[in-house]
Amino acid sequence: MFYQTLKRAITSSNIQEKKELLEELLSFEEVRDDGEILIFETPSYSKICKIVPPQELPKRRRFDTKEGFGALLHSIAHIEYSAIDLAFDAVYRFRDTPIEFKRDWLEVAEDEIRHFLMIEKILNELGFKYGDFPVHQGLFMASKSSANSLLERMAVIPRYYEATGLDVNPKIVQKLNSLPKKSELIQKTIDALGVIFEEEINHVRKGDRWFRWECKRLNLNPYSTFFEILEKFKLFKKDNNINIKARLEAGFECKELKKFGAKRC
């Protein structure tokens, strides 16, 4: 049963089980609505990680120390792990959508699993494992808050949070490249972040596609609707450091980027 398999994938805390369940989901030839749609109260990683409020997370340490580099890797791994469940949840929750929607987000889940495993491998080589550092559940709470609206989910998760990752990723790479001594693990991380960056552009593009699809279906203006949703979720803020090129590739319009604070586009 397609949606029961999705539920197992979302609630499992075992990354290999998630991967195996995804393979099952990709092989389904028919998708039927088979049961109620649940609101999950806790993220699957709560079985692995200590969850703390964002303000209680340790301040980011220097990347040239083992602890600091480990904390960075762990935070990236946590984002990728969270993104796996968010992709699964989009398929599980928004059932009245075309098969292309389901295929898009299962493909995103497949990418995110691969991203997590890449970063986890480097984390393990450094001597840590996923769960060794505390985490916050901001993405999970955002997904829970947008659980009743495809429009809000596509605006908040891919078009806001994942797009923000397009701004941050190159800055992390720049900092790692500027370290006086680059270890093999740091170079592996730089390479992995390059892969993640390119594929995340496509994830944001998919979110953009389905956000606009839903706006068209509801006869809404995508530009004004997007910013209304950001205001509702208290997410809108000016940012002069957005990655204009990557966001344009992902489907953003110049007028949106200027609204965020871009001086040129």
C-alpha cells in the first residue's frame, strides 16, 4: 500500500530502511488513497538526536578544530536528514496532486538520502556519528505548520528554506577554502557541498513549479501570494546576500529578488 509505505518511511529513524522503502515507493505502478492522513507530532530523528530550542544550540565553532568541523558536518547532515522526511511528507500529505508531483518529491527524497549519506560518511571518518550533537526541529515545525496547505508548503519549504540553502552553501565552501590547511576530509566536504548545491537548485525549481501550479489552480498571483505567506509565517526579511544566479535558475523572478533586497538582478 503506497501511503502506508510512505508513513513507514517518514517515521523510520533508520536511514537504510528509508532507502529501501523509497525503492519500494518508486516501483509502485498504481497509487491509491489508502487511509487517513496523519499529522506527525515528533520528527523521526527524535529517536537519534537530542532536540533543543535553537537558542540553546552551541555557538558555531571554528571549522579548523575537530569539534567545530564536526558540528558543521552534523548541522549539514541534519538539514539533509530533515529534507528526506519533508520530501516523503509532501507525497504522503498532498494526495490530490498529479503523479508528476509524487514522482518529483520521491526523486528529491532519493537525492536527499544520497546527500545525507555523503556527509554522514565524512562525519564518521572524523570520528563522530549523526546524533552526537544537539539539533533543533525548525524544519519539522515549519512542515507541521504548513501541513494543511500545498500552497504554503511549497512556499515555505522549497521556496524559502531550501532557497536559503542556496545562499548559505557557497559561503560555507568559501570559509572551508580559506582555511590555511585543508585536510582530505575538508576537501571531501567541499566536493560534497558542490554536488548538494547543484542538486538543490533543482529541488527549489520543483518547489517553484508546484507552487505556481497551485497558484494557477486557485487563481492566485504567485508574487503577492508568496510574500503574503512569508509574512504569515514571520519569515520575510531583507537580505542583500542572496544568491541571485542560483535563485534565478531555480525559478525566482527578478522582482521577487529585489523585494528581498537584491540591488541588481
